[in-house]
Amino acid sequence: MKPRRIDAATRIGLTVLVSSKPDSPRPGSCRRLGFGDSSAEEPMINRLLQVATTILIGLCCRPAQCAEVADNPTGEQLFESHCSRCHESGVQGAPMKSLLRQMTPNAVYNTLTRGAMKFQARDIPDADLRQIVLYLTRREATHNEQQSFLACRKKLRPAKDDDSRVSEGWGIDAANRRFVDRRRAGMSFADIGKLRLAWAFAFPDSAGSRSQPAVADGAAFVGSQSGAVYALDARTGCLYWKFDAAGEIRGAIIYRAATRSSQQPVVYFGDVFANVYAVDARTGSQLWHVRVDTHPAARIAGSPTVFGDRIYVPLGSWGEELAAASPDYICCTFRGSLTAIRRDSGEIVWQRYTIPTAAVEQYRNSLGKPHLGPSGAGIWSAPAVDARRSSIYLTTGNNYSDPVDDNSDAVFALDLATGTIKWKHQMLPNDVYNDGCRRLYHNEPDLATCPRNPGPDADFTAPPVLVSLPDGHDVLVAGQKSSDIMGLNPNDGQIIWKYRISHDPAPMSGGVWYGMAVEGNTVFVPVIGTDRDTSVPMGADTRLDRIYKYSAANGLYALDASTGAIKWSRTADSCEQAVQCKGFLAAPVAIKGAVFAGSIDGYIRAFDTRTGKILWSFDTARDFPAIGAQTGTGGAIWGAGAVSVADGMLFVHSTAARPNSVLLAFSIH
């Protein structure tokens, strides 16, 4: 599958039927055409664009709905009239409404007015478009994203030899150890107490940014909830360029320097609509783009991993889990996958689904609607590469619907070259859940979409980590939302050791959500209890540290990778005033002698890797004067890429669940 080259204006793709050609799909199959200026390499785009638009409008408007709706229609009525035929009917290439609800208001508005859907929306009055935005996002579109950025005076000029790059992706190395050596960290144990805030960058229209920056050639490349990718000067925060993707960038940005085959340095990233991009790191110009899966609920939530000449893209979906909260939804058909694509072109080499067979009807639910399965087993995080064994390891989420199978809540080893499954080990059987199961988190009756015997939703959302032991052996460490941590033999997947951190039998009393870090043979495990406090009403501005019940397991733990034994911990019982242990949801990052971890109460701390002593801390839960005469609002520190270290800088994402979340940059003074 070869992607076409398209420009940065391209957004969510269309699906149209095309005839068979040498470089086209077989007759009657579907091919996506993105909107935007056509490239010289594809002169047919202009001729097909009008046809494609007509076809999609025909698909998306029911005959009775194409007439004008009533005076002063609501946003829901307008969405039903103009959008529901595609976005609620599983049309390939059309993201589900549950995914659209995760977009920011301005991102939806921009897509309708100057992005992929501008042709369909061209006859809809602006006031109606804004009503649709308000219905989907529960917030109004503003001009906030038009904020003035402080532009850098000089162009970004990549260095020929930059030893300070921390740009390999989420895991810092291919094994996912998240350890930064002294040369690339640019700081030592002795420097930690000298860290001071250097600058703050406010993300316009983004209430939850957590994309891990790639730092290279003096620049920090970072994604956002709005879909914008920014190239910032790492020392000052000024803006080199901005690129707009189709949707939120949750994973890490990956940077690769120019080579003989690639004349320019490139940044790679994926968005929540299953698109992967390659962009010129110097200018922000798009080089190629490909969508790795056409299921309307497909998302890239975890970070892709680059190794050799390939990019390995994990695919998950909480869009379909969320969609099941509607009792009329026919659940469920999504299945997770790992896709290998070529770095130079975006061509798909192989795709391995975690569930080998497509979902089929299993029974009729209490409303008489089909219940489809098996489904789910999404991959929520970055895979780990084992070059010595030519393996790539991944963890999977829960099933979404009946029947349960042995592919959910599991650790997989695939062949790096072919994607063939070498082994898999399911850690928690019978974990089937979707948002129709209201009893678990909301203490309400389950809906018809809920499976017959729902599980605890205690799956894997954190990446596996390959650790080299002092005796020359390796151990693959994985952690679940249940707080179970296990060490596996990477040769066959057999369990070497297993330890449950929380002593409370409740499955959500403590868990690992976004990842771990390693120094030597010590694994640093952030733990948070996520048993929902239903007495706290959920609102758009509800702080994350207020929605979970207190858990004695909350804290940071140092485990021996050889045995699983706890070396030390900083838990609620050992923290002064308990406020220091509200829970660690973000993935930590380690340097020699120290590990940085952020908690949901907004504190970023550095801990001594030998003793757990707190070396330094900073409260991010406040407003910050930001670059470009803006104000950034900090709050909780969460997500896979919220904390990173590079070239003498510490970068921290902080968000208060409202617009203008902030990226904080600390330097040594």
C-alpha cells in the first residue's frame, strides 16, 4: 500500500469507490482521498475531488434529512441532519462520533471550515457549524488558537553532529527503558537542585497535551491535543514552525537526522485518527502521510517505535468503547493491530491484528440488536524492540464484547521482520468491558451493549520494558492497571516473577497506566488507584486528582528487575501530609542517580534512585506567563510523555482540564 504525497492542509480522508488501476485497489474496494491542494505527482486528484465530494455527501445525507431542518435547530439536530449517516454508521474513513467528541472545539471547527470537511460544509451557515461544534465538544469554538507566537529570528538549522539528541521516541531507546545517559541528559545528579523554570509554552485550544517532545539540534518538537505539532527553540521557546495534523497527537514525536537516502532530517508521529506523518524537521513541510487502518474507531494512542528503516505503529481504540455508552450502538468490531511501515515512503510492509478473525454476530442483546465479537485487544502503548532476538514486544487491552478470547490483557512477541507471532501470554482472562458497563465506574445499571459477564477493565495500557540484568540475561517487565507487575522470559514468555503492589483486593486500587523507567536493573513503577469517587460530579473543569478515591498504594516504587522485590517506595503512608502521594499517573524518566516523576496533584519531583529521597520538587498546578504574551494553566501531570529530559533541560506537560495547558521547560541555573 503506497501513500500519496499530500500537503499539510490534508485532514481526515474520504472513502470513494475507484476503478482498478495498476496502483489502485481491486475493483469495488475503497480508497481514501484526502482534501487539500493536489500535488504534482497526482494530477487525477483535482478531477476526482468533485466526484468524491458528491459521493460522500450522498452517503452522509439521508434523503429526508437533506431538506432544511427546523428554524433554530439544535446542534444535535444539525449533526443528525448533516453528519450522522457517516459518523454513526461505520463508514470507512469517517471517524465515529465518540472520537469527534474527543477533539477540541477549534479543531472541529477548522476541519469543517478549511480542512477535510470544508466541501461538505460549504453550504452550512457558520452559526450552524458552531452549533455542531458545541454539541460535539460541549465548548464553543473561539479564536484562541490564533494566538500570536514568538517567532524565532533564525531558521532551524540541523547540526551535522549532535550528540545531545533525545529523539528516538517514547522509550528513549528501542527497549523502552526511558533512561537518559549523562551526555544526552546534559545534567548530573548534582545539577538537579539547580533546576529553574526557563519558559512556559501555552497550547492554544488544548486542555490535555501530553506528547513527549523530541529534542534535537537545539529544537523541541512537540504535539498537542488540537493536532498541532510545534517546533520550538529548546532554550527560549520561540516558534520555528507549526504543522496541523488531522487530530490529537498523543504519542511521542520521533526525530531522525538526514542520511544518504534522506536528504533532510525528518520527524515522525501519529494522530488519533490512525494517520502517520513524516515531516521535514527544518520547515514543517509534509513529506508523506498514510492511514494505517480504516476502521472508524481506529486510533494511534500509543507512540510509534522507529527501528532501522521501519516504523512500528500500535493501534488502539477507546472510541468504540465510548460509543457503547449509547444503548443503540451495535457493539463491537474494532481489533487492535501493529503495523510496520517504511520510513522513507510510508508504504505498509505488514499488519498484524491482535485478534486474527473479524467480529461476527454472537447473539441479540436485550434490545434485539446484534452483539458482535470478538473485539478489542487494542495496543495502547509503544512496542519494545529486541534486536538480539529479532523480536518486538507489545501489550494488549481488554476485549470490548463477547466472546472473550486469549488475546486480551496479554503480552505478545512478534517477529520483527514479518510480524509473525512468536509467543503470547495472557495475564488476565475474561476481561471484557465497554462503556455500556455502567456499574463498574458509575454505580448505574449496565446497558444492553455491555457484555453478559463484564470484567474489571484491568488491562495493559503501559508499554513493556526489556531490561538487561547483571548476569547477562534479559527480562521483559510489564505492568497492568491492576497493579500486577511481572517479569517474563523474552525467549518464551514464561513468568519469572510476579508481584501485586496494591494489597487492597479491589482491582482498581492501584495500577500502572502509562509506563515505567529503568536505571541498571532497577525498575521505577508509578502507581495510582483509580477507583472512581462517584460523589464527585464530573465536569469539563473537574480536576483529575479529585475524581479518584484515596488509595494507600499510591506512590512510586523501585523494583529489582531480577526478582520483583521492592527496593524502596514513596507511598501515601510515608509521605508528609499525604499530598505528596496523590498518585503517579505519568511515566517517569531516569538519569544516573535520579528519577523524575509527576503526580496528578501537579507536583514534579526528582527522587534519589538509591533511596527514594526527594531531591527536588516543583508545583505546576497554577497559571504561568507563557511565550507570546499568553497565560498557560497547569494542573495534573499525566500521560505517557508528560515528563522528559534532554540537553540540560527538563520538560513537563501540565494540564488543568481546560484550554491553554502548558509545557514547562526547566534549565540548570
